[in-house]
Amino acid sequence: MKTVDTEKNELPKLITATELSEILGLSLNRLWALRKDPSCNIPTPINISKGARGQRWRLNEIERWLDSKQAANDDTQIAEGKAA
């Protein structure tokens, strides 16, 4: 597991559930429901302390996950002839 960005020698930015829900445009309740959905494949948070308030997501993992979701959506639209 990589804990330091070797290119910039920086720690990855960690975001809270509230920040993640804002990025995704979802309520916290919907975010928790997505975490339980195996087809969603949302990145797993890390625990920095006990309980839900201690969970953080690596922003770079969320960005990659969103990019992969967008790419899959683009591929579906191309296959269906909907994309320009």
C-alpha cells in the first residue's frame, strides 16, 4: 500500500464522508447505502479512529474511481450509439 506520493513526496489528501458526499452530490444516507452495494465498487475508507467519524477516503482513489465510472459510462454510450 502506497502511503506517500513519491512524485511530489506528499501524503495523499484524506476527505471525510461529508466531503465525499458533497463531491458526489449525494446525501450521507445515500453514500452509506452505496458502500453496501457491491456493484458500486466505491473505494474503501481508511480508519483513523474508531467509528464512522474516523473514516477517511483518499481523494486520489475517489478521483480514479470517478474517472473509471465516467469511462465506463462513455463506453456504454458509444456502444449504444449515443455519443458524438
